Amino acid sequence: MMIGRSRSIPTVFFRTVVRERRRLLMDLVQRIDDGRRIDLNESERHYLRRVLRLRVGDQVDVVNGQGGLWLGTLEDVDRLTLTSALGSPQRSEPRSGCGLGLAVALMRRDSDIWIRMACELGIDWIQPVLADRCVPQAEQRPERWQTIVRESVEQCERLWAPIIYPVVPLQTWLTTMDGRAAMAVTRLSATASLSEWLQDEPTASRTWLLVGPEGGWSQTEEGLVKSGQLSGVSLGMNILRSSTAAVRGAVELVKWREAQQN
């Protein structure tokens, strides 16, 4: 009697899929009701229900952009409830004692890119400025920029949201700017690199990098360096687009701060 070859039975492995909690950035002081409850607006409802596909009972992390994180439960389609009181976050983080800022002249395009990257890299303050050679078509979209900051904070999971200030003329900003500041220049001779300049004052509490427009700095603005009002720094041998220079500068600023904190 012939015995047929037995057919192997495939082994099936079952894996439990753990859903990673996503984040929402909210001004909790203004939004919270009855101690722990938050009424969701239309865009938040769409994000939680349609984009993340959350259901009633699912949880999400809520951050206030000021160092605190709370766990929230979707109580209803339009309501979120924190699992702890406002004064008792699940996680808190102090602000760095070494703040970093980018002041960038308005440009025709790519503002979304450098603002998003600056936020994700860890820049604390973002200041759009009007320079002499900013083109008339330069972007000014403050509401769009605030949306980018919110989305970037939620995506990169930082607890402190950067502050993005209203657009002001360069000279106005210089009169109110607090801390030390360097201007990125390209054609001034004997200019130190940004990394070299950063080492000159390692204990500075506020450090700013100023990036110019696509048309470059005017002679008047370059005079701020020649007169000593600002320090001129180089971002390398190549001539960079304004958006590229902003990102390059942000990377160096953050690397310098990380080295100071280690």
C-alpha cells in the first residue's frame, strides 16, 4: 500500500499590533473645561477620527507646547478627557537654559520648508524679518506658519513649541532683540565660521542667527557687521539659497547646544 507524502501544514503566527499614540498640541489653559474635559474643534475631530481612525475610548498624548504632556482619552466624537489634572502632567520637561533663535529675511518661496525643519531640529524662536532686498512677492503667511509649527511639534514629539513672531523690519528687530546675534554673510573677507563664533561665548543664554534674503544683504545692512553691531559669520564655501542657509545654520546651532549640554 502506497503511503502518500504528507502535506506540511503552514504555521501561522499571530502578532498583536500595538498602536503608537499620536500627539495633539493644545493651549490647555484656554481650552480645558470642567477640570479635564476638552471640546474638540472641527480640524481636531477630523484629524483624530478621519486621519488617525481613532474610536471612542482610544487614547492620544496631549502637549501644551510649554514642557508638559498629558494622556487624553477620546470620550466622545467631539470631546477629549485628560486622565490627570492640569497640574499633574504624565511628563514634564524644563526649558533649555540655552535658547536658540533664527531670524530670516522674507523670501519668495520655501518658507514652509525652513520653518518646518527649524522646528523639528529644536530651534526655540523664529523671527521673519523685512530686509532691504526682500522682493515684493515674498511670502507672508502667518496663519500657515503657525499651522506648520503645530504639525511639526506633533510630528517630532518635542514638548516645547517654538515661538514664531510677527514679521518686523530688520532694524526694529535689532532694537528689541535679546542676546547675542550673528549675521550670515558670503562675501566679507576674514569671516569666522558659525561654529567658531559659537565657541566664543559658550555660556550665552540666547543665541540668534540672522539669514538674509535671496538678493543678499544691502550695503547698509552689511555695515552692521563692519561697525561691530553684529558679528559676521560664514556658513561654508558655497553660496546657499536663503532657505538652505537657514537649515544649515539651525543644524549648527543645535549641534553646538547639544555639545554644551553633554
